[in-house]
Amino acid sequence: MPFSGFLSTYYGIQVEEKIWLDGKEGYRNGNNYYFTTSIDNKEMVYLEQASLAYYLIDNHLEHTSVPIPNLQGEWFTPYHDHNYMVIKVQEMKHDDRNPDGIVLANFHQIGARYQYQPREISSYGAWKSLWIDKLTVFEAKMEEEANQNPCAYYRLLMDVFPYVIGISENAIQYMNESEAETRFHESDQGTITFNRYKNQLRNPILWTDNLMYDHPARDIAEYIRYSLVRRDNQNNIITFLNDYQSVRPLSIFSLRLIYGRLLYPVHFYDLINRGFLGENVDSLYVELKELLGKQNQYEEAVRQFFERLGIDPEASNIPVLHWL
């Protein structure tokens, strides 16, 4: 049975045509679009993300995708030895002429009013322990994968990984010290965030499976990381931060979290994880070489982070890493 039949049988939805939207295959029925997603994680993860999505819809982010129940009122539908959810998109995003920083700050303002802290999709207050766990798991997995796949990509990765370990440990230590920072305010409370924010608020659809709950510094740091890896003009990053702060001023604690998260090499871990998931190692080798070629410039930008914001770290009693 094709998925059009699946939608008809289990959801009572008669589709008119197959479509591609935002890089995903789906089906149209009138002005509504439907997508199926296989359940590969804990069911509670999807339910918590669904709760965030319906909250965003209620707060005028109508372009958020939301899961819908089947004809039996259940969120998950077994089909061919897999469980599936159906995601509905009712409206596309219209152009928002506000700058990127204001768009993200407004989103965080809405998310901060969400009244429940999720359990499965929240990283709020847990970065240090999550980073330690990731480092431990990746270190063990790396050796196993390299032994099983003796190729140029894993040889290069084994050469690079001691560096990744070193900067990870520095970031973890910095986060450990930052937890004692007392200069924080109401904007440091948890909010709805993205797993990796790459300006998704500009996209026509907000996909439910991108949503998390965390400190707003997560999205700010990942936007900056994405810009640095793409080698965007660094003045645009300062403009982004200034625009953000015109809506939600950042505390010293927030700035330290942003800096600490930029120290942690998330961009390397994400690439390495794609190899663990079976992506082509030849293309990953090229990508890793490119990433390494950009790393000196990335480190220099992180080193200048506070100064470019007009903040003297020493005068403001903000510790920084001097080896950068």
C-alpha cells in the first residue's frame, strides 16, 4: 500500500497529489499538506515536540508542522513493522522583514512563556554533563569505527581527534566554571529552541522534529557557529547580536554560555556522527578537510568574541581561553 493509501485507510485523508515541500516528500489535500515520519526515538520525544508545536501554532506561528492523530485517536500508527506519525502543515510562512536577531529574539520571547519544562527534549542546565557523555561515547565509537573502516577519512579523523578531545575538555572546564556565574536575569530562563539553529525561522515551515527546550544561548551560539563555518562577514554576527539584544538583553551568564558553546566543537561532532550513521566516507573526507581548513579562522573569531561586542573581558571579570 502506498502512503496515499495509508493516509486514506488510517487517517481518512483523501490526497490529491504527491508533492515535494522543503525537501520532503508529502501529499496535498486542499490547502493542507501531509508528511509521514518513521518513529525512531522514544515516543515521549515526539509527544513533547508535538506539545511545543501546538503551543507555537496557538501563538501565531501557523507555519509550524504538527502531528495529527489517526482515526482511532492515536498519535502512532503501526504499518509494515514500523510505527509512523503523520505531520500536517496548514500554512506557509510569509516574509518577515525583521532582521535575523529580532526574529529569533521574538521566537524566544514566545517560547519562554511555555509553562512546562519537557523531560526528554530538554538540555536546559545540562550542557556540561551532555558534553562529557558525548566525548566519552564518541571516543569509544571512533576507535571501533576506525578499526572496521581503514580508509583515508578515518585515518584523518584519528589524526584530528586528539585536537577535538582537547578543545572539548577546555569547553567542559569553561562550562564548569561558568555554572558559578551569578550575573543572570529573567532572559536566562528556558525557552523553546532548535536542535541546531541555522536560521530555520526564515524557512516556509517550522518542522516539529527540530524543536527542543533549552537556554536561548543555544540558538544564538549555533547561529554564530553556522555563520562562522560558512565564513559570513563577522560584522553581520555583531549586527545579529545587537538586534537580538534590542528585544532580549543578554546577561553576562548568557554571554559566557554562548562563548562556551562556541568553544565546544559541535560542528566536528555532527560531521563525525554522520559517518557513524553510514554516510559516504569519501564525501565526509572532503568535508572534514574543508572544516579543518576553516578552523583557524573560526578559533580567531571566537577569541575576539567579547572584544567585537565592545566588552573588555578582564574589566568585566569574564574568563577567556588564552590559547585561542
